[in-house]
Amino acid sequence: EHVFDMAATVVHRTARIRLRVTRRQADRCYRMLHSAGDVWAWLLDTNRSRLQQGDRPLTNYQALCRELARRDSFGELSTVGARSVLRRYSDAWFQAAKRRKQQESARFPRRKRRLVPVRFYSGTFLIQGRRIRLPVAKGHTELWVRLGRSLPYPAEQVRAVALLAEGGRLWLAVTAAVPIQLHNLNPSRVAGVDLGIIHPYAVVSEPAGLLVSGRAVRAEGYLHLRDQQARFARAARRAPRPGQHGSRRWRRHRLRVRRVEARHRRRVHQAQHEAARQVVAFAVRHQINTLLIGDPKGITSQTAGRRQNLRRRQWRRTHLVNALRDKAERAG
């Protein structure tokens, strides 16, 4: 259950910005992400060996930091970046333990990863316009990267940045503390929100109603499907057989597929966030204080035909609820 504290004055929001880097800067960033993957693999191997020896695994963040202090450095990865990997591992382990205690299906982190995101908290990085200096290990030159666009938040509100790779490109996730915009809403006004498969939101209240069209998102899905089908048909003759390495053209094709898939996901997510923003703007305009969201959980377990079942699997109703909750918190 989500609980929102009305006494809070800020909410934390994250924006993902693409990096414009040179080849040398990209190599250094990827080496840093590889080093973070080495830290993740070291954690898994350490706990596996402890379990084989009959000892308890190290899962507490403080204990992991003490164990990290006994290790040598991991390339250009700074201590701050390595500790962010420890925090990610500890949070994942305790979250899995909590879900198992509640009789839910959950797995502990046991799979190694090649590229692991690295997070830096406020005070360890420096912002100068579109340029950001990321911390590196001692003895290495400073690492400056350039953002593809300006920061959506003032520099003094930025609390953390995270370096990550997705779709063959480098990104920087910027987290900022955004102040809440309070409005004089009518506590007695309530609106019902229905999550649709085609149209994302339908809002009904006593003074008015709102239907946010999802035809553009549906058209984007159709175009993306046709584009991927044509791309796979052209590259089918270059597909490697089992046990063979793909050619350079095949690797370029796979890289292009990952980039297009990531771009499609970003477009759909952005459209859903814009739809949630329209719902919250409608509520503020009509002085609506409470939004009641219908629970569509039982609908997904019903069989309604092949085409309708496919649409339900692509529904992403959880993201729709989170996007609406995100905008509602920002509006107080």
C-alpha cells in the first residue's frame, strides 16, 4: 500500500538524459560499468564460498563496506561507485527476503551481470552547465561528460546521478528533490479513474469527465511491430546457426534492434506520463482532491480471445498507476 505524507515538502524525481561523449570518454565510462560488474561478481563469489564453508552470507551494507575495504581497487571505479553496487546488492537481498517471508515468490541475487549501473550521491560530482564531472579512483585523470540536453531541474536540487548503459548507449539518471506544488482543492470532490487497454485513462467526476486518447500509442506499437518484422526478414539470411558466431553485419543488426526496442519503450513510457499529467491537470482545474483508481487485477486472468489476451499482456497497468501516482504526489 502506498502512503503519502502530506507533511513532506519535496518529492524525489529522476530524469534520464543521454550522454554526448567522445570515444575515449565512452571507453572510460564502459570500463567503469564493467568494474561495477566485477564488484557484483565478487559479491556473489564471496557469499557462495562462505555458504560452502558453512558461514552466513554477507548481506548487511556496513559489513559489505568493511569487506570492500580489504580488497584492492576495481580499475577506475571509485569507492563511492563501488559502495553504490554494495547498496544495490543489499537492497535486492533484503527485498527478496521480505517477499519470501510474506509467502511470495522471490529470488536472491545470484546472477552475474556484465554492466552494472553506478550511482554517485551529492557532493561527489560537480555540475557545470551541461558538463558533469564523475568521481574516479585515485591516480586517474578527471572524467567529464556532456549531457545531450539541459538538466530539467536546477543544479541545487540534484541529489544523485547514476551512470548506466541501455540499448548500446550511455545515459545519466539525474535524481532531484522537487518541491510539491500545493493547490487549494475541495476535500469533498472525488473522481473515479478507469485504466483502459487502448485509452490509458478515463476520469469521471461530478462536474466533468475526461478521456485521454491512446490512439497515438497504439499506432506507435503497430509501426514498431511492422518495422521489426521487416528488419528481421532482411537479416534472416545472416542469422548464425547454433554454435556459430554471428558476422559483423549480424552484430550490427542486433545492436540496432536493441536501440530501436529501447526507443520504443521510451516513447510509450513518455506518452503514459503525459497522459497522467493531463489527468492531474484536469483534477486541479476542477478542484478534485481524491482520485479513486479501479483495480483491474481480475480482468487479466480471464480469457477473451487471442487478440485481446495479447493486448492485455502489453497493457502495463502497473506503470499507468505509478505514473498517475507520481504526478499526483507532485501536485500535492
